[in-house]
Amino acid sequence: MPLPALVLDWYRAHARDLPWRRPGTTPWGVLVSEFMLQQTPVARVEPIWVEWMTRWPTPSAFAAASRADVLRAWGKLGYPRRALRLHEAAATIAASHGDTVPSDVDALEALPGIGSYTARAVLAFGYGRRAPVVDTNVRRVVARAVHGAGDAGPARTRADLADVDALLPADDATAATLSAGLMELGALVCTARAPRCGTCPVRAECAWQAAGRPAYDGPRRPVQGFTGTDRQVRGRLLDVLRGTAEPVPRAALDAAWPDAPQRDRCLHSLLVDGLAEQHDDGRYALPR
């Protein structure tokens, strides 16, 4: 059986029941999920996504929220600039696209915070269209199953899109399902460090298996820790600002992290990124 058919059969039997995959989810709901899922585990995203879709079911509803409310609702998903970019995208969708998420790649990529992957994910999962959706998991599955490599190496956008496009059937709905299946296979079975080859549905067709599972000998992205990093410090400072509706004095932020130079650097970066603001009286708050 060809690889795409094996993936489709497996996915239809083993796909996780995720809220943004359920019938009735709008393209807006898919777009929100894609922003939230960037570098964030599914388990952390699920409850927050459900809350957001209840609170802000349309782009215009979300665009009308204050940036402070957006950042409070984002909570500890991490990389909070994503929330502000989504807020900007929602405002553009509401103002320029009739409150409907565009169904065209170029129009999607023109929105704030949306690149090649997110645009195609919205087309496939929001509109059920044939679009090559390429994330880290998909690249790894294709590298192993099609090319016999241990991993995908550095991203090559045009070549990666062509690789996945070659696997997609012509039918829109089936192609969209296959795109989801390839992602799911990479997330659950064909994982980076401990692939579950014994339970893989494409094992018989996998070029990597046929080649004896050669080790990947190319460059690897370094695994970044979290403890003590600027990301952790920025998160601590944002926790202080999210925890109150009133502006806070500098002393409240100073108490959040002991290293003064690092704390000052991180506070400055929050101000530059628009994630915090300083009032005329010197106190700090989330942006209005």
C-alpha cells in the first residue's frame, strides 16, 4: 500500500480528539490554535483555546479586546508576542476581510504573524483545502520515510513544500486529512529522539528502515534550556503585571528577579516589544 494511504488509514483510527479538530471549528478557531501551538505542548493549549473561543468566537470580538486582556488570557503559554501578533491579525481580518479569515495563501501570509506554515495550515485544517502543510514533524517523517535520512536538517522551504505536495492526493478533503495525518505521525510515532518504529504504520515503506536507520550526521539545533534565561525573567516580570489591574511600582518588578542587570535588560525588552508600558508616574503595567 502506498505511504499516503497507510498514513490516512492510521490517522483515521488513531487521531487525537483535539477540540480544534472537531466539526464546527471555524477557520478563525484553527488560526487561533496554530498561533497557540507554536513551540507549546498540546496539553497546555487545549484549555486556553477552549476559553478563548468561548470568549472571542470571531476576529472582531478578539480585536475589540484590550492588549492587557489578551496578555492576561494568554497566561503561561509562552512567547507572548504571539498573542499581540494574533491581535493585530484579528484587527486586519475584521477591518479588511469582512471578519472572515482569508482562504488564499497570499492574503493569509500578508497578515501579521502568519508565515508559510500557518497560512497553509489554515487552508488545510480550516477550509479543508489541498495545501502542503510543513512543520518540524512533517519534515522529519518525509526525511525518514521518503529520503531515508535520520532527520530533516535545516529547513528548505521550497523543497520541503514540494516534497509534501508530491504526497498529497488531488482531492481537497483527502489531502487535508493526509496533512493532519503526517503531522500526527511525526508527533506521536516518528519522534525525533525515540521513534516508535515497531508500531509505525509506514514501516514497510520507510526508506530509513530499509537503509538500516542510519544516524543523522548533519547539524542539530541546540536544545535551549529555560532556567535562568531571559525568557524566564521576562515571564516572571509579566506574571507581576498580569497579577493586578493596577500599575505597579518598580519595586514590585525588582522583587521578581534578583539579578539587576538581567532584570533591567528584560524589562527594557518587554517595553520595546510592546508587552509592557511605563506610565507617566513611573509605574509599569500591561499595554492598554
